[in-house]
Amino acid sequence: MSITLKPEHEERIQAQIQSGRFANSEEALEAALHLLDNWNDGYNSWVQETRQKIEVAIAQIDRGEVLDGETVIAQLQVKLKKARQEKECHNS
């Protein structure tokens, strides 16, 4: 396989080699591919977890276990007010 890199990418690889981090471009590319694999694994896990959360949410909606937006905002405001009051008590 032959790969043509953009000049800025070649410069970045050469800078890594010159810094001593990698002995050659193959090592730098191997590290980049390893990071890409890790990123893909993390992304795939996130997608799977998100799908599971959506399934749970749909089941809750089907059972009527939902709150309207106004109720949620009101509850958050109460929690925020309480947290501010606690912070003020600790700072006094």
C-alpha cells in the first residue's frame, strides 16, 4: 500500500521523530492507528450505552413514568436553590 500524506501531516510526523518520541514514521503511524482503535472502541461503547438508555426511556414512557418539562425545570430550580443555600451556609 502506498500512502500520500499532506505536507502538514508529514511535518507533524517528522516533528515526533525528531523529538525522539518515535524512531520512524511507521512507529508514529502505528501509535496513531492504536489511538484510532481506542477511539472507535469508546465510540461504539457510547453508542451501545445510548441505545440501551433509549430503550429504557421508551419503556418508561410506555408505562407513563414521565414528567413534563415544566415539572423537571421546577425540580431543578429547587435543587439549585438548596445547593446555593448550603454553599452560603458553609461559606459563612
